[in-house]
Amino acid sequence: MQPDIDAGRLGEIDLLLASGDAMPSGAAVYLPIDVKSHRCTSNLNDGDNPVGPVHDLNLLDPRAVPGLSPKYREDDCLQLAHYHRLLQAHGNAPADDSSVPVRGGILGPERVVAWFELDTPKFSTVTPQVAQDIDGTAIISFHNRRRSTARTALDRYDYEFAFRHRIVAAARGRVDRSATPPVLPVLTKECARCPWRDPCRADMEATDDVSLVNGVNYPEWRVHRHVGVMTATDLAALTPAQIEDRYAGTPLTKKNVTQQVQHAQAAVAGHPIGTASWDPASIPRGDIEINLDLENADFVYLWGTRLTRVPLSWPEHAGAYVPFVSFDPLDTVGERELVDALWAWLDGLRQRATNEGLTLRVYSYSSIEATKLRQIGQSAEINGFLASDQWVDLLPLMRAKFWANDGHGLKVMVRASGFEWRDEDPGGFASIGWYNDALGGVNRAANVSRILQYNEDDCAATAALR
């Protein structure tokens, strides 16, 4: 397809279907079709489960196939809207004021072309709030997440395309880095997949941008800037009276802003901040205290335990690390055998504690250990133990104890308590690489030792939280 030089569009349309209509100029009207590897229809009879393949491509409307309907995806429809505008530029699609419906098709693995109405409101967007009007141009100050506006694919496409044109034009006219940039970086979930993440992050940290605060996404960022709160430091300094005054009439409630202020205070401090209401007695303690942490790849290959507290009369000693582990290839049978060995050892300690009238607690961090024990162990005894007060998940307790801007992950919480791992690069994902190397015979002894040390430190870390 020839580019649209004037508008700055180009595209390679997979298929063009002559609609049978003609433009006033006599030119044929074409409908764009794009080929995708994902499904373009929904099975109304059985969720999204595939139906039998339809081999006759003459069935160009999924409504001709019982039980199928077009599956609207915004990215697909935006691409079709782009193709429609390109066809318009070359005189092969009707103008916007035409009564002819605007459609585009997606051909997916179902071998059916699903047709999508590009001029019918199908997509909801947060409603913009217009705070001022300058020379007839509405200036959007923020968006209201509690309200939505239905928009067509063409509406969405035209807005996004025009926005990008404005950015390109502004960037071309910007010759000095000190000049105001056409857009500002904002921390969002998409940043994790962006190749510009690091330089943008550096710019945001240099300006102490308020989006660095946990809970401040793009809509909240717009609201904060609208009320003059530009930085994390600004947000951290807000008083309750200022919150009520500044954010009146915005989508952010007092509760929303108060939580973000607490996150901002932790961000400015550079570490989690303890809550004033925290009571150390909230953490259940026992005469026998065991910390438990697992490591897994395709299967759970290591259950690490640490006897943090034991009676002086017992043969075990405090601080002993007891792993239940296999560094041979595992299947479900081998995975179950490790849990059986762990449970036999643990249940023996429980019985001894009961016989001596002692309390026993087993501590984990997050629900993963309990979930895996239930799934793999599949026993009423294990389920009963996990439901008892002998099992303690420390994560909810740490959420109550600390305000943290970087989440409540184990490493964030434990370092706030002064604990450090012995490994120079500790991490669950890294340990999977060590494990795979050990299985493959690559520095096996060193990797086995590294994993066991890392897991022992994980167990010691949960003990440090108490």
C-alpha cells in the first residue's frame, strides 16, 4: 500500500476485500483484513475454547458459524482503523460522514474472518476532566477513574495518532535538552517491558517525580500535578488538612492520598517505615520455632527448614538448617517424596512438642509454601496443620508493621531489619539458573552449595523479621 505522505501514515495490509461498492469517483471500496495468530472470535457456547476448524473461507462472517462472535481486542481494532484511514487517503474507503458502516476484518486460526465495527462505541476509557479552556482548546488536567466513556475504534485511533504526531513535531523543534520536553516520563506497569526504562527512571529519580511513589499511576500522577504536588517529597510532606483542601473535587479520596503519603514518606526515607500502631506481640511466638522456605523450578526440589528456637533439653540445636532436597531430575512422584519426608520430620517434632506441653510455630513468608504443601501433600493431616495456629504466614503481619514504597517482599522487609544474604546476588529467579546448571553438570558442586546457602539464608531472614 502506498504511504499517505500528507498524514504521515504507511502500512502493509495483509488482505483487501472488494466490498462491491464504489466511491463517487468510481474507485472500488475495499475492506482491510489482517492475519493474526491469535483467536479473533469467542465461542459463546463454551467460553473461549476452540471449536472445530472452519475450512471454508467463504464464511466471512463469524455470525454465520453457530456459537461464534467477534472478539473485540483494542490493539486489533486500532490497527484496522489505521488501515481504514490509509484507504480513505487513497480514495478507497468512504468518508466519515457516509452512511456506510466502517468495518475491518481479522483472520485468525479459526479460519474465519471476524468483522469488527470500527465506528461503533466498543471501548471504555476513563473520562477526562476539563479544568480550563485556553483559546478554545480544552486542557485536560486529570481523568476520573470512576467514570468511563464509550468510544469507537476510530475515536481511539484518531486520538492516539494525533497525540504521537504532536510529540514528533515537538521533539523535532526541541534543540536543547534543557528545554521543556514534549512529554514527561511517568512510572507505569508498562515500564518493565520498555527498552527506555533505565534512562527514564534516571530522569524521574533526578526530579524526584511523584510517580515513583507506590500507588501513583498515570491517572493519579495527573491529579497530583493538577493540585501542585510534583515530587515524592511534596507528597510526603502533606498534612491531613492539606489533603482535604487540595484534593477536594478530584477523583482521589482522602484515604487514597493518605496511603500514598505514607508510601511517599517511605520513599523519601529510603526504607520501610514502621507504623505507629504496630504491636510486636502481634506475631505469634512458640517454644519451638521453625522457619520454612521452598525453592522450585518445574517442581519443588527443596524444602529448607531452620530450627530457630528449640528447648535446651532437646537434642536439636538452635539455628540448625535441615533441608529436604533433590538435585536429580524430578517428577511428581519425586516431588511428593520430598514432601512426605518433610512432613514425617515436622510431624515428629509436633508430636514431641504436644507430649511435653510446648507450643510450636512454623513460619513462612507469603502463601506459596502453604499452597504447595496442600497441592503436593494432598493429606488431611497437612491441611489441618496449615489451618491451625501452628502455621504462621508473616507477610500479612509485615504489611501491618511497615509502610513500604517498594512493596513488602521478603528482601525489602528483612533488609529493613538489618539482615543481609551471604550471596552477592540473591534471588529466586537466579536460583533457578543455579539449579538448572547443577542438573546439567555445570559447576554442580558449587551451584548445589550456593542454592543451599541461599535457601538457609531465606529461612534465617524470616527469623530476623521477628
